[in-house]
Amino acid sequence: MYQGQDQSGEAGGLPWQNTSRGQEANSPFLEFDCRIAPVVGRIYKNKLLGIVTLGFYRFWGKTHLRRLLWNGTRLGEDRLEYHGTGKELFIGFLIALVILTPLLFVVGVVSSVLALTAPALEIIGSLLNFAVLFAFWQFARYRLWRYRLSRTSWRSIRFYLEGKGLRFMGISLLWTLASLFSLGLLYPVLRQKLLDYQINNTVFGDQNFRFTGTAGGMFKTYLPFILSNAFLLSGAILYFVFYSPVTFSDLGGGEMASYEQTAATGEFSLILMGVALLSMIFMVMGRVHEIRFMAANMSFGEARFRSELPVSRVLLVFIIMGVLTIVAYGALFMLLPQLMIADPIMMIVLVLVFFVVIYLLFDVLKTVFLVMPLMRLFCRTLYITDISSFETVAARSGESPRYGEGLADALDVGAF
Amino acid sequence: MGLATGRLFDGRSAGAVSVSVYIRANELVIEDEAGTPVGVWSLDELRDVSPVPSKIEISLSFGEEDPARLTIGDAGFIADIRRQCQTLNKRRPLQAGWWKPYAIWIGGGAASVAVLFVFVLPFLATVVANMLSDDTRDRIGRETKDYIIKTFARDKSPDKAICEGTAGQAALEGLVARLASAEAGTSTPITLTVVKSKVPNALALPGGHMVIFSEMIDHADRPDALAGVLAHEIAHIREKHPINLFVTNVGIATVFSLVLGDISGGTIIAGVGQMAVGAAYTRDFEREADSLATRIMTEWQYDMSAMIPLLRSLEPKARFMHVPIFATHPGMEERIEKIEAAGNTGAGPALGADEWAAVKAMCGA
Ligand SMILES: [Zn+2]
């Protein structure tokens, strides 16, 4: 049912079409059937206990939430199990605190001092700060995946992530710079390098996952979207330079805006929003095709994969989420002026309550209407040739991280 | 008791072993297809591993460290086992010594944060305070002062929060200039602003900016009492304490945001914690400021002991209100003793009768 419609039109001529090795990946592989009510209940509980314990409950709260989500994921007919504990996350955080806080602290102080000494150095200071945080984040992200995989089991056998966080950080930094300097043209190569390192280091039991996708293949996957984006942006720039009655200089200091100018500014922001929206859509399409490319070039033992993730359904999820967000914030800003009229003390109380509700609500909305539907969609549209490669795997002997995510937590990487 | 079929995963491979299971006395007996027992699990040790108990499928574990899992999809049997095994969804008892890693790392974390606060932060703050250019200090001071004035102005315009009184302002500026020119004073040019406020306070800000709240002037019964306060603030400025405090606050904010992590309940507390921790000068800074102030007052032959009634009148308020400077000035009694011990520093008065009247009239009260 869900494998239909989309594959006919848009997949034509793209690199994963020529499926090799004779066998087609047609059997269902993953199923996400996590129930919503326990997840919502858990998010509320986590938030409230988080406030009461000054945020320290988060380690245990995250663990409970993950147990629910993992349990809601079926691989073949058996569910995944999450083995992590709040204690591991908490101690991982303390370790990060002992070892890394002084380091980050010195960087933080040095960069704010740079910013204070001379405004000209401020940009360098914040760039430095950003670069250090970005590098740490890449490193932490890898360690976090390792922790999560090492705490995930299926049929009593654990997953694991080999490789080195520092190496991953290096690859990521190098190719992020390259893609920045090439104005995004080398972005597909960055994605390919990261997938390559990550997937080839992913292990279930004693067996490695393999990724054979090339930078060229990834480039072809992304090219239509990069070109569309480039086309879109240059079109927009050309429009504003040659046709628009409003030039950029006018927009700055319009102390006596005439009617036409106001109209033109409205048109300008409308077009700008349109361009941003289209560009975002292209980005989502690129990501969806990346996932399909990834699946088509991934193998585990004899097993090969295929993803039919439909662009239209993914976009629909984002649109629903976007509308809900606008409605939620719209309600907030409609109600605020009403609250202002009420007497001052009541107003403060009401506004506070209101913000807490919105703050709690938004995470629930995000989980229920964005994360879970996307997860469901991804799982349902992933196919495998034959699951038996997973069933014959033996347990891996080797170390696994003793404590949790540490620094990643301090930087608040990943919601779950 | 009924017999059910299930699949056993032994933790050594992902292959399933088809088994039949039944409950005997207080045990779960697991047999393979040939009827050979492959395991006997005690019901007390048995746990349901799924976070939400289900009526139609169950995955069982036997022992904390045992990776083996038994999966059963027989609703009747699941109901049976739930009835007979009350501990199925309970936590396993904690192992002996479970608290040791907590103790070690909480201790380590606390020690690391303590080292940061006690050694690294003061050191960095001093280094940075001396590194910053006069312009930068001036900019920070001006921004802080604007912020304070805006806070006290509330719904009024900021100009209304500043006390005008030209004669009084001139008298105070003259007094500050005299005090600053003392040997224990400072060459940093000082800008003085008097702000209308019910909080009795005086602040020295980075870059030689000084703010006196009107309530402080109201509390002073003699010019020399006010001169003592001004001398104290001048001493802070001489020793670059305000910029030191500012850098310390930046550091504390960094530490708090790292420790408390994400926004879930943490950020608001971080703000409050930072205020509580960061608003105080250290005891050492205050002693230093007091002893320099005494030297300044002696040089001009003003009466430092006039400060004692002022300090005493501030004390009850300081105890109940959040008054950044005087509430956190440690050991009021100790300070008063020190001032008394300094003996007679002079007779004053620091301002003439006309000047003093002009100062008192500055804020219109
Ligand atoms: Zn002081």
C-alpha cells in the first residue's frame, strides 16, 4: 500500500535505480508501532520533574523515553531493547564536567575577552568560539551514537559503533570547510564522507554494515536540488537587481515610505519568504533522496536494502508541523495583548503559566507530529532482501563505553 | 499450569531457539523441541523488559547481567505469569556498592567546579581586568550604568531617574575629585551619577563610573559619612574590582549554563544562581577597599567614624532586601570594628553647610 504512488515519477534515472546482484529488496524490515499516549505522558513527566530537580532529572527522563521509543521499533518480528541507564548518562555528564568544562570555560572566557578588547576582534572571537563548539559537537555526536548503539540490542545481541570520534570530527571539519568554500557544491561529498565513516563502522554482533556509495553517486543524488537551489537564488537576486522598484539601498532608510514603496516592500518580503520556503523544500527532497541513496548502497552480510521514502509524505509531515507551530504561536500572540489588559499581578502569573504550557506543548507537538511520523514513514518504506543475515549473527566480543554521553549532554545534542 | 511456546535468544547469537515453557512451583521451566530442559528460571529473578506491559507479547530476562531473552506471544500464559510473578515489572534490587561511582564522580565534579571558582576564575578575572583597555572598561561601565538607570526608571523616562540639582552635583564631584587625588586614590577619571531610588546603595562600575542611590544620601546624617562611602567606592575603582567582578560574572554564567545543561528548568535557575553568587565582592576586596578608604579619609582629615551610624542604619534593610553591595558586604560588625580601630582620622567636615544642603536637596526630597 505504502510502497506505491511515488516511485513511478520522480525516481527515474537516479543512481539507485540499477539495483544489482539479481535479488530485489522487497521484504519489510523495520516497523515503528510506538504508542503515542505513553510517550506524551513521559515527555510531560520529564519536563515537570526536570523543573523540580533543576534539570538534573533529564538523565533518567531521557532513558525512560528511549526505552519507550526503542521498544516501539520492530526489526523483523522482534523489538529493539534499550539497555542504557540514567546512572550512565549522569556519570558520563559528571566526567565531561570534570575533564572538559575547564577547557570549554577557558575558550569561552578567552573569546569573550577578545570580544571585549576590540569590537573588530569580536567577530574573530565568536567565530573561534563557534568553531570550537562545532568541532566538539561533531566529536560528541559520534560518541553519542556509539553509546546509543552499544545500548541497543535485538534478539539478545548488541549493536556497536567502531571508529574514532576524533577521526569523524576531522572528516566533518575538513569537508564542512570545503563545502563552505565551494558555496555548497561539495556538500554532497561531505554527506558521503560522513555516511561512509559512520555506516562502515556500525556493527551488529560480530558483523559490520557496509556502505559502498561513492562521492560521485551522492553528488548525482543531490545535483538536481543543488542546481534548483542555485537557480532559485540567482533568479531571486536577478529579480531584485533589475526588476524590483525597490532597490536594496531604499530598504534601509525609508523615513518617508510612500504607498508604492510599502506595497513593494510587502512584495519583496513575500518573494523572500517564497524563496526560503522553496529552498527548504529542495533541501528536504535532497535529504529524502540521500536516505534512498544510503539504503541502496548499504549492505549487511548478504542482505541488501532499498528505501522508498516518499518525498510527498515527508513534506506533508513538515507542512502539518509548520501549520501547528504557526497556530500555537499565533494563539500565543493573539492572547498576549488580552492578558496585558488584566491587572498586573494576574498578568504576570498568566503569562508565566502560558509560557510553561506552550513550552511543554511544543515538545509534545514536535514528537507526536514530526519525529514519530517521520520515524514511522522511514521504517515502513525500508525494505530488505532477506532478514536471515541478521538472524545468524554471533555476539561481538569487545569493549563498550562504560558511561554515557557526557559532553554531548552538556551541549544538548539530540533530543532523545 | 498451561504449556506455551516461545523463542529463546541466548545472548551468544541472534538465532532463535523454539522452546516450550511452563511454570512449576516457583520456577519457569524452558524445554527445547525435543523436550530437553534448556533452562530453569526462578520467578523471583524474572523481569519483563518492555517499558509498557503488554497483554499479548512479553520479553523476559533472567538476571541483570544475563543477556538471554525469552519471547512469548501467548496471551493466556502471559496472564498466568503476571499473576504468579508479582515482581515481573519491578526494578531489580540495587547491587552492593552501587553508589560508589556516584560518590567518586560527584566528588570529582564538585572539586573541579570548586577549583574553577576558587583558583581559576579569580586568576583569570585579574589577568583580564588588567588586560582590557581603558576604552573597553569605560564602554562596559557605561552600558551597565545605562542598564541600572533604565531598571530604576521603570515607567518613567530614564532622565527622570537621574537627580539633577546642579549645585549638589558640583559639590559631590568636587568631593570625589578631592578624595581621588589622595595618594591612596586613583588617576582614573570618575563620572558620578545620582539615581533616584529607595534602595540605599552605592556602586562602582568598570571604567570609573560611580552610581549613588538617593536613599544612601538620605541615610547619611553628616557629609563625612557620605565621603566615607565615596572613598570606599573610589578604592574599588583604584583596584579595578568592578571589572574583575564583571569578568567573574561572565565566567560564572558560562559554568552555570554548562552544569545545568538544557533549558528544562535549568536556565532560569542559572540566572538566579548567577545573581546570588556573582553579585558579591570577596571579603578580601572589601577589606582592601575599607583600608584604602581609611587612608584617603585620613589624608584629607575627614571623619571616617561618621560612617558607623550610616552602616548601622543600613544593616536591618540590608538583611531583608537584595542589596547587591551592602547586603553582601560581609561581616558588618567586623567592618565597624576595623573603622573604630583606625581611630580618629580627622574632624571634617567634608562639605560646607551650603554644599551639604545642596546635595541633600538634589533629588527633590
Ligand atoms: Zn565595597
